[in-house]
Amino acid sequence: DIVMTQSPDSLAVSLGERATINCKSSQSVLYNSNNKNYLAWYQQKPGQPPKLLISWASTRKSGVPDRFSGSGSGTDFTLTISSLQAEDVAVYYCQQYYFTPYTFGQGTKLEVK
Amino acid sequence: EVQLVESGGVVVHPGGSLRLSCAASGFTFDDYAMYWVRQAPGKGLEWVSLINWDGNSTYYAESVKGRFTISRDNSKNSLYLQMNSLRTEDTAFYYCAKADCSSTSCYLDYWGQGTLVTVSS
């Protein structure tokens, strides 16, 4: 199985500041034939189901604010929130959908400092 | 608007069985693969199972293989998860999720609200 490891486990950032969450996969999720990384980011607010933020490592879902961005390739990925808003408090998960089982990272809890 | 509504979560004894359902609307159901993902209370997400658009291909996490069966009825826009030989460690919220493609290697673009399965004696 591909193991997804996020860092840090928790993060406190001041409003308006940048938040960065990392995700590392135990093997590459880049498919060379189409040059796509099979990596998604989800946001889960308290008491709610997860919501898709980003697919293919860097493609924002329609309607997701542009302060959210994804980057990386191969085994190392990053979710960046450029200017933290109060409504961004949540747990964030990365997921690889390259090989079954489509494993998730353990989650990163983002709070306001 | 895409809607996924799970049902069927209850309290069940270890060794028991349960069938979860997910009613889908707002999209052409038989164009897309569907997933079940679970989350133990206070814990992270665990991918459980995947079924392709026509139901002919299914995939399972090792933790549920041989005990759970995913199925779909495209005429009813419904997804199911038959859960047998339940264990206490199966206690979780079970989410139905829509894939963004018809088969494998898809991300999950919409999720239901979840249904809670509690396995306890």
C-alpha cells in the first residue's frame, strides 16, 4: 500500500498569515504517461463531511477560494493557504488515488493562533 | 445540485450484519464510480470500497475484504454496502462519495453527510 504522511499533525497560524501543510507519499503518484499526479486535498470542518479542495495535486475545484493552492510532484506535495481566514479552521487530508487502496494522510488540524 | 444521502446506520452486536444505502441525485448516476469511506469517531479517513459505473468492478480495503460487499442499482440511483461479521473496529461514520470518473483512479468530488455504524455488545 502507498503510505501517505502529512506534516505537521497540527498547526496554529494567525489570521491573514500563510499556512503550509505537507504530504509525502511512500511511492510516486506521478503517472508519466499523462504527467499527472494522482493526489487530492480535502477539507473537513467540525461536524461536517470532507469537501474536495484540490485534485491532480494543483487543480482547484470550482468555487474554492484562490487563497488555497496545491503544489508538488512525485512523492512530495504541499497545500498552501496564502492568507488564513477564520472559516479555514478545519482538518486537512491528502489522498492518493493512483493505486488501490486509495490511502489518506492522517490529517492536519489547522487552528487560529 | 449533487446530493448523496446515506442511511442504515444503527447499533449492532459484534458478528452482526448491516446494509447501508446511499441515495444519489443531481447527476447521471450511472456515469460515475462510487466510493465508501469511513471515519472512526475522532479519527482520520479510511477508504473502504469502490465500485465502477456499471458495478462490474469492485475493490476493497484489506480490513473489510471478504466481509463487506459494495453494490449499486443504477435504475434506483442507489449505492449499497453490505456489512457482515461486524467487529468493534468497524465502528465509524460511513460516507458515500461520488468519484469524478467512471472507473478507477478518480478523486472524490462530492460526499454525503455520513451515517454512523456502532458495533458494540
